[in-house]
Amino acid sequence: MTTGSKSAKQTMRPVAFVNARLLDPASGLDSPGGLLTEDGRILDLGPQLTADGLPEGAEVVDCAGQCLAPGLVDIRVQLREPGEEHKETIATGSAAAAAGGVTSMVCLPNTDPVIDDVAGVEFIARRARETKRAKIYCYGAVTKRLAGKDLVEMGLLAESGALAFTDGLVAVSDARVMRRALSYASAFDLLILQHPEEPRLTEGGAMNAGELATRLGLSGIPRAAEVMMIERDLHLVAMTGGRYHAAHVSTATAIEAIRAAKRQGLRVTCDTAPPYFALNEVAVGDYRTFAKLSPPLRSEEDREAVAAAVADGTIDCIASDHAPHDQESKRVPFAHAAAGGAGLETLLPVTLELYHKGEAQLLDLLARMTVAPADLLRLPQGRLAKGAPADLVLFDLEAPARIDADRLRGKSKNSPFDGRPVQGRVLRTVVDGRTVFAAEE
Amino acid sequence: MTDRPTDSPGAPAPILYAHRHLLGIEGLSVPEITSLLDLADSYVEQNRQADKKRSLLRGRTVINLFFENSTRTRTSFELAGKRLGADVINMSVTTSSIKKGETLIDTAMTLNAMHPDVLVVRHPDSGAVNLLSQKVDGAVINAGDGSHEHPTQALLDALTIRRRRGRLAGLLVAICGDLLHSRVARSNIHLLTTMGARVRVIAPPTLMPGAIERMGVEAFTDMRQGLQGCDIVMMLRLQTERMQGSFVPSIREYFRFYGLDYDKLGAAKPDALIMHPGPMNRGAEIDSEVADDIDRSVIREQVEMGVAVRMACLDALTRQSTSNSPLGAS
């Protein structure tokens, strides 16, 4: 089905993807056609573009009618470098990204050391240049050492490449600090991303509060912890005029609060991750630590609300929330297990479930993983447009597959979706016109 | 004390318990529970004879692996194993808070290599015993994991009640106190509701687990209301460190509203039995006189039943492994 892929890496001669189903959420395009790349950019695209009349020497990739879409822009990953290279590295994480159709990803600053100064941002930028399989960006911390007290040099970090600011896995819980962060960031029109959980209600909690937590004898995290923090922040956004993004929203009430804030015209966005619309707390079952996430998997009612909000756009983006953990972090009693799941390679197929179940439009789902996150962070990719970076994913929308955690390319195999049957398979991933992943036949 | 006919010890009744481990009561069927209780009943009589020792488990090794301090439960299991003729070894593992999990798996693997037939495990974390059971070849008995389950306690409570009342079905049982942190309560709720008893739980809201009604019980925050018409009053131990203003304001206040004294006990049936898994905090969750009331309190009897129940569990699980396969292939 594909031809001549071997040589694509070395040369920058034009590449023509022909006989594709072009899917571009930014323009609403869904039509058969072709796409031509040159020097890492999209030169041309459209139904008229066929194998005939291509530039001299162009490499031709016959897409055999499969879907060609912008490469995925994943705005929430942990690559564990620097500091926890036994769990993941920028190199292994990039291999996972390429296999998952993710062409850009943004790392959280919760590394060791924390990315809270210019040197940290530059370290990630340098490692990203050395790793050519995906574009890697980072957030800066909101507060130094993620301690929740003193603001980082947001302006300087942004100048050196930090795309936005977040304290990663911990909430900026002090209202005064959050107010100042939003207020100060607004001078540079910078975005603050919040881990929305009231920490005093979450402390010591291992899973969603409710019947199952009671049966398992695990301490519960109430759903209200999420909406409380979001509602507090929304007041601060209204006070400061800041740009605010709530990460991995997991509850119906939080979604309702964000919907209302959007109606009011506040500059508020949010994302979620596939576990929150594909799983519920039952996945914890008999103390399955791979299903221990932060925030925790919620009730079925919440899962339905998240899926609906993904479909209707209240949830702007879908991120993998890739959180690789080694065995030692997961093969322990549930309360002590690290939270989080590997997600880069399951982002696309699990998200496509919503399309296959008829709950969301294909272009809408792709928008949440391409143009919406790119626009949020003001990146030029995430769209099929002349002159845009040639970051692409070619995928088979229908191919049945079963997620096999042992076969994940990332260093850690802690997928909450192990064994899950899915439909949709990445065939080829292209970054700046170079093929960085091609599926084996 | 009892007019129940007892089986003659040694003539092995068919045991309907068909699991490799005993990790919890949740999911056990009426015949399984009944079968374990019947077997335990036979051991009660044996334990009252001068010669208590039998050779049923001769050559078998039982390891009591305790990651949490416990004198009573450990001693009870130790006696149970020895009275059946097993070699019993006690291991106490004090865990540093950071390396808990690692210690658990490492210890499990190490002990497994010594081919114990039964591991009796207590651990401060919910689910830890389930996790350990996945790593070993022998049978595992949960001697209490975190706030999850303590199945042998529920069985001994049930045996105590059944011998006194002749049945479990139809009784009204109140479980009072720190439900939130109690594995005893959870195992008892599973067992009693399975066997057809009606269960009420009584606690201040701060010590009441969320959605507990979904486990098939009625919840009360007023003790007198909750005790109204009860046949059995089960008190739970309140960890004193939880009473210093975090979950309840003070011991004094707790005792006033949730401590079992004659005044509150008056709401229960006149012949209601008083139970407590021990060790008791006299003057915190239970009045000293009530605890020692020989007409009402069966607390010491519970201890006696404990040994019999644990003998029955060891017996049932080792019969399983005999009929199954040889000990863990390396």
C-alpha cells in the first residue's frame, strides 16, 4: 500500500500522498484527494492532486484511500526527562508518540529538576532538537519548584520557548498565588493550565469516592474537589482577565461550570484524556493499579458527561495525559501506587471509539487533537493548509486491533487499556515531511 | 451453652468452599459460609477437650506474615495451626512507609520459595493481601488488609451468633462505631447480608463510609434509633488517634453519643448480645460494665470461636491444595 518510504528520511525531495481521504478539521475538509509536501511544509493539497502531474522526482505514497489528517498535537505528556529516565526518556517517548500518530507534544514541568527556569526550558529544547521523531515543547512551572508560592520568570521562560504555565500534577491551590499568576501572565497573554483539584479534599485519596471505594476500603476522592477548584479559578479569571485552561476534566459538574463560564465569555478552555470518556471507576475492579489515575476514574454518569462534552466542544482538547510508570511504582498496594497511565499510543484509537459508537463526528474528534490544541498554544501545525508544517498522520479508521500493553513502544507499559479491542490503526506518521513511523504490514 | 449438634471431629464433612485463598467474604455463597461455620463448630468441641491436638496438617507449613502489629489474631492463627498439627512460623515485618510495597512483593517471593502451604497475611493497606496472593503458589488467608476485609473475624462473629441464636437469617444486627476505617465492619456486612440478616450501621457522619447503603445496610447517625429492636450489637474499635479532633471532637463527646452504655443499650432488644472484635477502648466506644456483663456480652466467646474458625479455614484451604496439585512448581 505504501511505496518508497525508506528513502523519505534522508532526502527532502517532494513527497506526494495520493489517493487519500483528506481530513482537515480546521477547514472542515473531508474529501478524497492528495497532499504534496516539500521542505517540511505542505505545498499543496486537494481533490485535484493525483499521481499525474506531480513535480519531477517526487516520491509518491499511495494512501489506498486511508485517512490523512494533521499529526496529533498532544498538550499533556510526561516524558520523565530529566530525572526519571528509568520510566521514560525523550527518545522512548518520541518513539511512542510516532507510533501513536502524535507529531507534537508538550511536556509537564514536573521533572527533576523542575522546569522553572530558562535553563530547564533550554534543556528540553536541546533534547527535542536531538530527537527528530516528534516535536517536543514544554510548559514552565507556575511556581518555583512547584511549591505553590513564588512565581517563575514567566516572561523570560516564554521567550525561551515555554508554551504556557502549569504546576503539572499539583494544583496552584493558594488563591492569592493563582490570582497573581493569572494577573501577571495576562501582561504577556500567557496561558495558565490548572490541575483542578482541591488538594485538601484529595489528600490521601486513592480512587473516586463512592460505593466501590467503600467496598474496597480505599479512601475516596470526592467529585466536588474538581468543580470547587475550577469555580474558584473562574472567579479569579473574571477578576484578572487571565487565560485559563482546566486540565483533564473528569466530572459532569466541572463541565457544567466551564460551559457556563464560556457562555459568560471568560477566556476559559479545558481538556480531557481518553480514560475519562472511555472508562469509569469500575476499571479499578480488584485493585488494578493501572487504572489508578489522577484525577481518578469517575462514575458512569461522569464518563457520559465527558463524552458528550467532547462531542459538543465544551471540552476543547483531548490530550493523552501520558504518565509512564515502571513496575515498582505500580506493583504495590493500591493506595501507594503512582497515579497515571501510558497514553501516547492509545490516544487515537480510543478516541475514535466515540466516532465508531456514533457519539461524535470524526472531524470534531480530530479537531480536539489537532487544530484546537495547536491554536490554544499558538502553534502553526495541526492543520492541512498550504505553507503549514507537514506534520501528518495516515491511519486506517476501521482496522480492528487489540491494545497490547507489552507491545507499546514507550519504556513503561502501564496502560489502563490493556486488552481493549479498538478500531483504528496508525499507518504512517510524518513530521516536517519526514516519515518517522511506518506500520509493519 | 449450645444445643447445636456437632459433627464428630475428624470425619471430614464435605467442604463446599472451593477457592484457593480466603481473601474476603464478598462473593462467598450461603453454602460456602455455612460449610465453614459447620466445620468450625466441630472444632469448638475439640478445643474444649483436654487433648486439643490433631495431626490433620502434619507436615504442612503455615506462615503468619504480619505487616501490622497484632497479638490476638496472630496468636489465634498460631494456635489454630498448631492444634491441627501444622508447623507454624510467625513473621513480623515492620514496614517503613516508603518501601511498603516493595517489601510486600519481595517478602512474598522470598517466602514462596520456601513452599509454605498457607500464608496468613495481615497488612495495613487495602488490597495488599490480594496483591500478595497473586505472587505465591500456596493458599493465602487474609488476616486483615487495611480497611478492606477481615474474613475470619466475620466468620467467628457469625459462629458466635449462630451458636447463641441458632441462626443468622432474620436477625437484626447493628454495627456501631468507626465504620470508615473498619475491615471488620465490611466483612461482617457482606457475611450477614448474604446469610439473610438485616444490618444497620451506626456512626457519626465523619466515620460513615460513602454510599454504604449500597452494601445493603441501613445507616443511622443516632445510636438510640439505630439500636431500636436490635438482636445483636456489634461495637467497633475506635483508634484513639482518630478521636483527637480529626474525625470526632473528643473521646468524651464520642462516648456521650456513640459509646455503648446501658442507657443506649436499652433501645435494643432486652436480650440483645453485645460483641466487640477487641481490643476494647473502655470508656471510649464501650462502657466497662457493659463490656463485662456476663448475661449480654459474648466478647470472650468471640475469642474462643476465633481459634475454631481459623482451624476450619486452614483445614478447608489445605484440603483444597491436597486435591489440586502439588506444591508450587518453581
